Amino acid sequence: MKHIKDPNLHPYFIQIDEHNYSLYKTVISGDSGKGYDIAIGHCSNMGSVLKCMIRDTMKDTQATTIKEYLEEYNQVTNNINKLLNL
């Protein structure tokens, strides 16, 4: 089993095994202040992992119009694309 823990992906990291790519997110407990990992999704390829990361990032959006949502979605997508071009 292999892990990709790139600081540019924080708070996410990817676990790779012979069957899939799993996306995890490190979250901080409000009570204890300790970090723990939660599974966000299990995917068949790296492209799906990136889509899963975008979907998870967008679930907390404050957008109230389609225009605002699409602008934020494009910003998140552009940030991930920049990571791929480093």
C-alpha cells in the first residue's frame, strides 16, 4: 500500500493499493483538537480521485446562485489543475 501525502493536497491524501485509489481527508476534532482521517471516496483511477476532491471541497460552498457556484467550482478546479502542472 502506498500513500501520496503531498503538502499541496492538504488536508487530503491518497492511498493506493492494487484495487483502487482512496481519498482521505485529515480533519481536526473540535473537542480534542486532535487530527483524524476520514475516507472521502474509493475510486478506480486518479482522475476520479481528483473529481472526488473537487466534489468534497464544493459541498461546503456558500454559493446561492448558479453563477456563484460555477465561479467557485472553476476556482477549485483551476487550483487542482495548477497542482498537476507543477
